Amino acid sequence: MYFISTRGGEKVTGAAAIVKGLSDNGGLYVPEQFPAMGEKDMQAMLTMSYPERAAYVLKAYLDEYDEAELLKACEQAYGKFEGNDPCPLVKIKDGTYILELFHGPTCAFKDMALTVLPYLLRTGCDISGIKEDILVLVATSGDTGKAALEGFRDAKGIKVMVFYPDEGVSQMQKLQMCTQEGSNVNVVAVKGNFDDCQTAVKEIFNSAECAAKLKERGILLSSANSINFGRLAPQIAYYFSAYLDLVSSEQIAMGDAIDFCVPTGNFGNILAAYYAKRMGLPVRRLHCASNMNNVLTDFLAKGEYNVNREFYKTTSPSMDILVSSNLERLLFEISDRNSTLTAERMAALKSEGVYRITKQEQDKIAETFDGGFADEDEVVEAVYDLFCDTGYTMDTHTGCAMKVANDWAYKNKKDVTPMVIVSTANPYKFPQDVLYCVTGNDVRDSFKGIKRLHAATAMAVPKCLANLKDKPLRFKTSVTKDKMFDEVLKFIG
Ligand SMILES: *Cc1c(COP(=O)(O)O)cnc(C)c1O
């Protein structure tokens, strides 16, 4: 299977796409075609464990990787998760389920992919005959950074450098990153919001000058953001797995259609669901849930993507994003893979902050997607209501999705299609905010938040968060955008 750029002009292997992360012209790599998962594949996967299902889906895209090695990598990756199921499906009520993707080492769904990516990247280098050391450069809205640091820590021949917006992540997220152990990692705060941070990292990727300076030092850049296909591929697997779990628990019959509702920031998670649908998974609708930074809700409703708007800092910081990078992959598909048009739209977004799609394209998107958002009060209500009704505690990001799913159910009372709400973080990752949702109590300190949230919900506190209190802060550097590359050079020495 080959991969092409959404902006045209390139065709590379899966291994090369993963090692490079971003194509030379700034486009994102997409599979030349979607591999089909037919009835036989679904039946085969039905009785498999999660690591086996994940390896099966990965193999469909990454055919030059060794099957047995892929399986071993998935077993190792998901062996690091707490409990015996890396992504359990919890029934909230008839026809409504929560897919918990936060049982990995850093308590956010990013672990589903970032525990596997180091293997995909290292083996990708071997397959492509690359001898240089790799520098993985990450812009994070909070959760990717920690998951990448943990996933890549002490990996041979790979260094990881994470940039996060100094005012844009939660206290817990910051602590998780700045206490990271490992000899090959670095974390730097950047003045600004996530979009500033992500744009600056993309500029380093696209700069010939930066590439030359790194090459002199024997370093090749790669990415662990969801622009990297190696991030996306493992995420496709859990949509299949959730579906198969519904079949094997006799909630649905094989072939029945279901909906997913996904809390969305960079459009990576929900794009993986779309890819699963394109591969043949019986998905009816995908509900794209945003917080107050509802640029995607407006885009889905009006066909215009416009970032010239106020940026809000919310209690779901991992969704505080205006430029959703992975939307480029959807634009490419719905324009009938028109790379010229996709490149023009991305150029317009960069220069004007806005682009439009045609009515025809808008209709095509609407066949599968709809969008909604939750304001801050609505998040509180959604988390509180579910807790009161069922005793189930969810985090604020999942709260956004719950509100959007509730709206859909309210407007479509006769709809019996099962709804799977994707849950992206452990509530203890945002303890003060979730505590406020559940009890109305306000505490400033994260660890007090954890203690009180535990008292209120009796939910188990994950060790990796409770432990943070005693860990020394290793990383304290904060820079402006224009100094980021200097920090990179300092780090690699
Ligand atoms: C990253 C993240 C999201 C957004 O996912 P995208 O793939 O960027 O759309 C939502 N919730 C949490 C907790 C996250 O960490």
C-alpha cells in the first residue's frame, strides 16, 4: 500500500509516511485507497483479543511491516494498560454506550496510538534504510505531549521534544509533562495558545533551513501529532473493536449500523472513525462534538471554515483548537481527492484564516457528519446529570460529547440506532473541573481535587496521577515562538 500527499506530488510507502510525518509540500499522507474489511475479516476479528484486532487493522495499511512483529508490538503496547481490556465499552442505558479509551499509562486516549508509534517509527526507519537519529517534535494541547514522552522514553535512536502552550494546559497535564523521566526527552513551554504552538512546529517541519541544520547533526525530524499516519492507524482499530464488542455481547447483530459521538479537537480521533467507515465498518453517523471553540460545528453547518474568531480557554483544554489539522484529510476525500483544491484551501486558511467548500461537498459531508458543541455550563450539566442518573463519572471532554449526543437523542426521539460516546480522558486528569461538575465545589489544587473527587465518586485513582505529587519538576524552560528552534538545537547538542 502506498501513501500520497493531500497536496499532491508524492507517493511513498507506509513506513516512509510514518517516518516523515508530513509530506514535503506540507500536505498530510493518506492511503492511496482504503483497504476493505469484509464479512470474513469481521468474523475473524470477532474472536480476537484487542492487540490482535489492532494488529489486524494495522496490517491492512502497513503491509510491508512483519505481521508477527506488529502483533508483538501491539501486545506490548496494550499490556501497559490498566485492567484486562484496554478499551472497555460501558453500557449507560439501552442503546447508549461509552467507549473508554483512557486506561493507558498517561490516562488519555492518546495512549491508544502513542504506545504503538515508537515501534512503527523505529521499524519504519529500518524498512526505509534510514540510519539517522530521529527527533520527534510535538506540539501539544496537553495530552499528546505526555503520551509521546512516555511512549518514546529511552527509545533507542529517538529523541522527543514537546512544546506546550504555557497558559493552555491544565495543572495536572503540566505536572505530568514536566516531571517526565527518561534520558532522551525535553519539554518546553511556549508563550501563546495551542494554535500558535502547532503552527510554529509545522513551520519547523516545513523549513529547508531547519532541515539542513538538523541534517548536519545527523538528525531527521518526525512527528507524533495526529498529522502522522502512524498516530491515526492504531486509532482506527478501536472503532472496529467497539463494534465487535457490541456484536459479541449481543447488543447488536453483525451488519447493524451504529453511531459514534467523538469529542473533537484536531479532528484526528473522529477522522479515524471515518476511515473505519470507509473500510466497511457499519457506521451510520459521526457526531463531531466541540467545546466553545466551535469552529467545526459552524463548518459542518455552513460549509465555511473560519478561524477569525475569539479563542476560548475552556475546561476541556485538549479541544481548545481552532485549526483542526486533520480536517485536511476529510477535505481531500470529499473533493474527490483533488489535491490542487485542497492545497488552495489550506493556503487560504493560512493567509486569510478562512475557506469555503461547495454546496455539493457540504451535502456529502452531511451524509455522515453532524456537529454540535457544549458551552461551559452545558458541560457541567452533562457530567452532573449522568453522575446523578447512573453514578458514572466522566471527564469534561467526554462531557462535551455527552451533551451533543443528548441533543441528538432529544431531537430524534424515534431513532433507535445505538450511540457510542467516545471517552477520551480519565476524570482524574482534570480533577478540579470534574469535581466542580459533580459537587459544585471549587478547589484550586489538583491533588485536593483528586482527594475530594475520590470522596464524592469512589472511583479508583490511577497510580500514574496520584504518584505525581512526589516527583521533582525537571523542565522549567519557557520561550517565545521565535526561539523554539534554538531550543531544539540546544537539546540535540
Ligand atoms: C486530544 C484529545 C481530544 C481531541 O482529539 P482529536 O484527535 O485532536 O480530535 C479530546 N479529548 C482529549 C482528552 C484529548 O486528549
